[in-house]
Amino acid sequence: MRYKKFIQTHILLFLTSLKKKKKSLLMILLDMVVSCQSILPNSSDIHRTCKPTSADQITNNKIPVIDMLDPQAKFLITKACQELGFFKVVNHGVPIETMTKLESDAVKFFNLPECEKDKVGPANPFGYGNKRIGSNGDVGWVEYLLFAINSGLVSEKSTNIPANSQFFWSAINEYVTAVRNLACVVLEKIADGLTIEPKNVLSKLLRDEKSDSCFRLNHYPPCTELEALSSGGRNFIGFGEHTDPQIISIIRSNNTTGLQISLRDGAWISVPPDQHFFFIIVGDSLQVMTNGRFRSVKHRVLANNIKSRLSMIYFGGPPLSENIAPLSSLMDEGEESLYKEFTWHEYKKSAYRTRLGADRLGLFEKKNIPYGQI
Ligand SMILES: C=C1C[C@]23C[C@@]1(O)CC[C@H]2[C@@]12CC[C@H](O)[C@@](C)(C(=O)O1)[C@H]2[C@@H]3C(=O)O
Ligand SMILES: O=C(O)CCC(=O)C(=O)O
Ligand SMILES: [Fe+2]
């Protein structure tokens, strides 16, 4: 509200300094701005269920943009993973048709009547889910399809979508193959930027036949103020704040806003959507493998009250038996692991018992062991 007043006052001040003709044009513009604002959510609504923020703004300049063809990319990626745990990639090599084909299949699926979609649900954790996220009571203004990935391909058995369905299988597998490859190239650049050997120390975990990765299509229908109010504001959150447990996540969305990331000072910033590019998220496992040098970034999605948001996320995880521990080639002399020893299976089991916003990694930090028990 304060900002609206501030902007209106300044536009009016500017108007008074103009000649008559230009003035009437600008008056029309001002009118449009004001009427748009009446259908846009107030920041107080948005934060009804979220921590108030010191900076909630659409911002491009805080989000590193990495050109994958830039010879400096390895250093820039490493810096972004340390500072923010989040960045955008351009010149990624994934054909736009691979993204739009899957997007149009997903739109067709989410447009089906609820009873049809329910046939491939409820998500447990795989399959179709609506509003319920995970199995510990989290809800959001979102419907989704969650798929397991086996041997690099989406497992048809992980949902009840028939193998001969008109939707998905070819589009999904083409997409997942392309983004897994992108994830591996990013992880190889990370190894290079951190000057650790071998270069495939991280990417081989995703390329492994037994890699425990998954893939998610999220659809956030528009959430009108009325709907938000009638549900006590609760569902105005599309997907509540959380970190991703895996190594790395690759997000692609349509051009609708909603994704926000949390900065180190706790402020939330909105990520301007960009349907042509990908956003990369550092997961909890990569934070552990870099012994805390990289940051697993907290993020969330706010529902938009005008447009649908459709996102596709690849979560790259290691084989279940893999030890998640700091990479020995990265550790300085005498440096100790900040974390207890665990396998991906143990971490995942524990993570899936927690609520979305829980500090999952906290349970595995050595500092949480009572004094004298280390
Ligand atoms: C509330 C939950 C949903 C989630 C499993 C969990 O218990 C905690 C982690 C959540 C998360 C976040 C990232 C991915 O979207 C996801 C598939 C994952 O691996 O961990 C989800 C889980 C889910 O939706 O089942
Ligand atoms: O839908 C999005 O843009 C992000 C969702 C997300 O963070 C997740 O599914 O883990
Ligand atoms: Fe996430």
C-alpha cells in the first residue's frame, strides 16, 4: 500500500510539470496503473502465511546469469553456488521445442476433468497430487505430477498413466534426457571451478543407472483474492518454503511469476520467469558434498491471481547407497566434516518424514550433537 501511494504521488508530481496534451495521455496511463493495482495482490495478502520480508521485489540483478559458452562459466557458477545457491543458465543447448512440446502435453493433462486426473493419483509420493504436498500435512495452491526416474528415463510404473497414453512419455523422456545432460555439464563445471578431480566426481552420480532422481510437473492455477480469502489465505502459497534434498534441481517454467528465493539475510526475492532458460538450485546433498561451501537455497512459489504457472523440475539425486559426505579432494588439510555420516537413502527417508519447511539438514549437522557425544 505504501508503495502504491508513493508511486501515485510521484507520477502526479511529474504530471503537473507537463504540457496539457502529454498530460492527458499520462493521466490515462495512471488510471490503468491504478485499476491494475486493484486486481493485483497486496503484499500484505501474500505474506499472510509467510515471514514478512525486508525486500520483496521482482529482481533480475541479484540473480547471476551464466552463459554456458562463456570460458569463465565454471568460476561464475561456483561463485553463484557459494553466494546464493541459485542461478540462471543461458546458451544451455536444450532445444526450445523440447520444452514447449512437454509444456503443451502438461497443459492438456492439467485441463482434464478432475475425475480423470484423479485416476493417476493420489501422489504417494509419485503420481497426481492436488493441494497436498508430501505426506506430512503440507498444502499449497498447486496440482502436480511427480515421476520417479529409473535408468535415466521416467518410470511409467511410478504413476498410473497408461503406457499408451496420448500424453507425455516421449515428450517427458526427451526433456528429462536433455536436462539431465545439462545438470551433468553444470556439475562438471562445478568440479572444474572447484579444481577437484576427477571432473565427473559429481556428474557420474546422476549418470549412474541407479541414480535416484525424480521429475515433477507443477501447475499453479490462478488464485483469485476471493479464493485466497475463503481459504483463510492458506492456499495463497503455491508451494511453501523449502530446500530440495537432492544434489541439484533444474527448473523451467512458463512466463508466469511466482518463484521466490531466500537471500542469506532472510529476505525473499522474486525470480523473473523466463520460459527460454533454466534456473538451477543447489540441493542439500551438494551443500554437504562441498562441506557447506555451497548453499542449498530456500525457495517457494506464490500463486498468481491472474495467470497459471506451469513449471517442470528435474531433481538430480545419487544412487540410494551413495554416501553423502564432503568430497575428499575438496577438503583442506585438517578440515573436518560439518555433517554426520549418512547415505542418500538415510537422508531421503528422514527428509520425507519432515514437513516442507523443516530444517532437514539440521538433523545431520554435527553441531546438533549434544556436547561430549561426538
Ligand atoms: C513435504 C514434503 C514434500 C517432499 C517430501 C517432504 O516430506 C519434504 C521434502 C519435499 C520435497 C521438496 C523437493 C521436491 O519437490 C520433492 C519431490 C523432494 O524430493 O523433496 C518434495 C517431496 C514431495 O513432494 O513428495
Ligand atoms: O514450481 C516451481 O517453480 C518450484 C517448485 C519446487 O520448488 C519444487 O517442486 O520442489
Ligand atoms: Fe523445490
